[in-house]
Amino acid sequence: TMSFSPIRVENISKGMRVAGKQFGAFVSQMAGGQPKGAFIFSDALSGNGTELVRGVFEVLGTGFPLMGGAAGDDMAFKKTYQYFNDEVLCDAAVGFAVAGNVSFAAGADHGWRPIGNELTVTKAEGTTLYELDGKPAFSIYEDYFGDLAKEFKNALSLPAVTYPLGMKIGEGAAEYYMIRVPLAVKNDGSIVCGAEVIEGSKVRLMIGDINAALLAAEARAKSIVEKTADSRPRLAFLSDCVARKVLFGRRIGEEIENLNEYRAEGIVLFGFYSYGQIAPLREIPANVNTCDPGFYEQSLSIAVMGEE
């Protein structure tokens, strides 16, 4: 009973939010006019991926099941490709809307935990973090690591993915941290991250290890799979951050092996290492103020889709 409608939006760098709104408009018009969910795969190098997702949600609402990931190029950060039928595109967002008797469950997690003092983002624009508590952003690493801080200036270095930054979302029981990985450090001490940093938000240094990352992925996958237990057949999409691949090193196969266990339940898995993970917003109480944009870094985004 399921139907799929392919979508593409080109030249997204001219306006990421506008491109997202165009994608959302296509979703709303397609799939028989009653879309149940959509997948989006974008060019991570075109601009602020968070704005792309915001544009989609402006049209479809923040509760709409939007899943996907941003394309990578083996950490060269030069050019990525998006595929639409027999066309090879760049600077595009492609995907498909889904209609019919469909059930979705999706979410993301990372396994990192905050350490040290909380700092306020006093200056940021897009993916560039300029200041924390009025000081150059990179000073957070200089304060904690001294001379070793220079190791964090290499894009996706092991120290950078082990000790990324965490941007706090929500308060109290709804509090959690979105990872922001330093990709480049400029001469003025500003840090270019892989996803948007919101001015006025709270940031802390994060610490993680392989075991914590594996446990977080396993727990999130289990909870999502259980939500679709009555659906057949089922398909799982995985958008796994390339920074996690760097962290795992020789143990990279363990995460996939853990997820492959669900094949025994008749679930088909597909996915890729991405430059950004896209999943629905977390379930946060209505009275809690949150700025969660639904675009993640250094996380594993999992979406399970099945026929009801």
C-alpha cells in the first residue's frame, strides 16, 4: 500500500531555508497529497544544513517525520554528489515522500557527556562560533588542554572528535546536548563547526569514548525498532556521522555488527557515513523552550519505516 514520490531541489546554496521550503512544498503536493513522511539527502558543503531542515519544517510542521543525511566525500570537504534517477547532481537536495499505510519511528543519539563549566555563545553566525563568554571560541580548548590544544586544529582529528563541543537543548528532564565538532580554527580564534551554533545558547566541553558511543547507538536503535514491532515489512535507514568512524578506528565494525542483529527480525538496513544526521525533533514537553533544529553531528540517526 506504500507509494513513493521522488523530489529534487537544485542550487540550494543560493538560500538554504528557501530550498528547504521548496522541498517541503514538493512533499506536501506529492504522495497523493497525504504524505506520511519523507527522506532528504543534501549537499553538506552548500551551506547551513540546519536552515535547510528549518525550511522543510516551516512548510510541513516540526512534528513531520523527516529523515535523512548530508552527503560526504571521504573527509576531503571539497565536493559531494547527490543522485536523482540517472542524474548526478551537486549543490542539491534530493529525496522522496512516502504515502500509504506507513508507520515511522526515528531519532538520534551520540553517547557523549558534558564536563567542565557551562559557557554562553556570545557571538556566532551559521556554523561559525566566534565567542564564548566574550572570549575567542578556541580559548575553551586552550584553557583545558594548554599546548596540546593545537592538536584540535586539524579537521576531524582524534582529539577533536573525542572532545567536541556540546550545545545544550532544553532544560531539566528534557535537557540534552547536540554535538558540534570543530572542523577548522581561524586566526581570530573562531571555530567552524559542521552544523549551526545558535547565539545565546549554552555550550560545554564534551567527553566520550567508543563504548559509550556504542551503547548509545544500541539503546536508541532498540527503542526505535520496538515502536514499529507490529509493522511488516520494515526498513531501517542509518545516517552515521563520519566523525564516529574516526573515533572507532579499528573497532568501526562493532557498531554495524550490533545493528545487523535486527536483520534477524526481517529488517532491511541501508545507510552511509554522513556530514550531518537528520531526524525528527525529540519528544520534548510543550512547556519546555527548545531550539533543537533536528540536524545533528557526531550522532547516529536511525529511522525505521514499515507498512501497517
